[in-house]
Amino acid sequence: MAGGVERVLTLKANYFAEHFGYDITIILTEGKDKPLFYPLSDKIKVINLNINFEELWNCSFFKKVFLYLKKQRIYRKKLSKEIVRLEPDFTVSLLRREINFINKIKDRSIKIGEMHVNRANYRNFEPGDSNPIKKLFAEFWMHNLVSDIKKLDGFVVLTKEDRESWKELDNVDVIPDPLPFKINRTSSLTSKRVIAVGRYVYQKGFDLLLQVWAKIEKQNQDWELVIFGQGDRQPYLQIVNDLNINKEHCHLFGPTNEIENEYLKSSVFAFSSRFEGFGMVLVEAMSCGLPCVSFDCPCGPKDIISDGIDGLLVSNGDVIQMANKLSELMNNQDEIKRLSRGALVKAENYSIDSISNTWKSLFDSLYQNKRKVNVR
């Protein structure tokens, strides 16, 4: 488990076990006999079904189809057996391959699904794809997904914006992800440094951010831009060359285990994503006192940032507007400090205490509703 979803799962599970005394079992399909990337409480049990869906990645198309169907049958059998054996009060699905059958498992648990991307980008089907076969498959697949989610007792999405895209459903709750760390310090806001964090992929829009920086760097020669993230930096280094950006004031770094310290050494956070499921790095930066300048992409920034109060929102993909807003903020220390105060207040909404209590309220509500139904 090494991704953002796994980190959030671990954080919540640890809190529920340690603070609420929940009896938690996590069921995995991958990584048999490998150490967990994020540490789990000793109170949490882990079961690995050893399905190894990752084996599909290196197969030809036809072999992949055959192997997937085989593994899916095994997965259904094993997971169903474990859930019936465990007799849980709640079964929470991350809406992966088990959503196809989880409602058919003959147990009495309350079933909840949680989604960590927005609807438009779940499975990355492109709405404008002209391939009629792909389009037909996407519509068929989404129809089945909605049908399966509708049968769940609860369905959790990360943003109010995304909730509006599930108009067919009446079982939707909004619970954002919790802040993954607690910060006892905040940035001094004295360093003339803009920071961005994320993977070096198209979604994160660092190509757009570099276009923004190329427009404002000459008027702000005492400032620097730093980017931290995983992935192939070479295409972005080429963009730096193509735009004649000063390499002394623009640095593209790999991932770091000290990201909190990097936030604390900065004064402004730039968010250039084309789309998101939530945008946790915005909350991370705000918790360190950084005002954020962000594209108003779907979904996340609009839920997190109150424009002009704790950060600035820019029309999605508008490089010129982003350049203007970012440059104006960089040259107004009083505004940086004002937005910083708002950012710190907003970040408190995403503490693990706050988010876990929201989850607990959902659990309690669904449990009480189930008891009422059983009494009748």
C-alpha cells in the first residue's frame, strides 16, 4: 500500500481503532508477504487474499481478459467467505473490483462505498471520445456502476461538487479526506518561494504552471518556483528549456519525505491541476499557513478554497489569469499574511479528529436506521 488512497485508509483505520475502539479488519488483494508501506495499529487485523490482480499489467489483451475473469471469480469466492466469517457490522468498499458483487454477499453488514476520484474521471473514460465502441462500453459500464452503488446503504464522495454529479442517487454523503499530518509550526512567509506538489503527469498541469512562471519570472527575479513530485521530470525540464526559464529560480525536484518542511520554507502554494478527486495538497499547504492560488478545476478546489478569504481561485486552465493573480499576491506581503490566517482556519476543518467524527456520525446513523428497519 503506497498511494494516497492507501495513506488515507491507514490514517482513518488507525484513528477508529485507537480512539473509538473499533474492531477493524482490512482485506487486501495484493502484496502478499510484503511489508505494509504505512504503519498500522497493532489493534488492526489484515487479511491478504493473494489475488494478485497486478499480474494483469504485463499480459496481452486476450490473456488479460481470460485471467481477469478467472481472478475475479476467485476474488468473489474468497472475499464473500471472509465477510460471512467475520460477520462485520459495516463493510466499507473502496469501489474497486468488489463493487460488482458486494451487494450479493449473504451477510448482514451495512455496506458503504467510498470514492476517491470525481465521477467524470473515474476509470478515466473520456466524455468526448469519438470511438463509438468505447463510448458504448463507457455508458454500459457507468449504468452498471450506478445500479450497484444505488444498492449500497451509503455512498461517500469527497466534495459537494462531485455529489451534484450523482443525481441518480439518494444515498450520497460528502466526507473529505483528513489531513495526513499535524503541523505545530507555520511558515514565516518571509521566503520568496512558490511551491507546487504532485506527480509529474498531465493531470497535475505542471506544463501550465511553467507557462505561468515564464510570464512572471522576469518581473519577480527575487522569487523562485519549486516543484516536488514523483514521475518522469524530463518532459517538464524540456519545457523549462523551451520557455527559456531561468533554471536558477525554477527547480523541479523528485519526491521528498520532508514535504512539511518544504511547505514551511515557502510563502505561496500554486495548484495547477486540470482535474482532481479532492486536492489534499491544498489542505496540507493551508495547514502550514500558505495561501493557495489554484485553478478552479473539477473537483476539489472550489470546496476547499473560499476565494479571497483563504486563497485565490482562477478559471480552470487560464494561464494568463493565474499569472496575474500569482504575481499580484507575490508582491503584496499584507495580502499573503491575510490569506494565510484564513488558510489556517480552513485547514482545521480537515483534521483527523473532525473527519473521523463525521464518519462516526454516518456509521451511527446507518446503524440506527438498520435497527429501526429490523424492529419493524
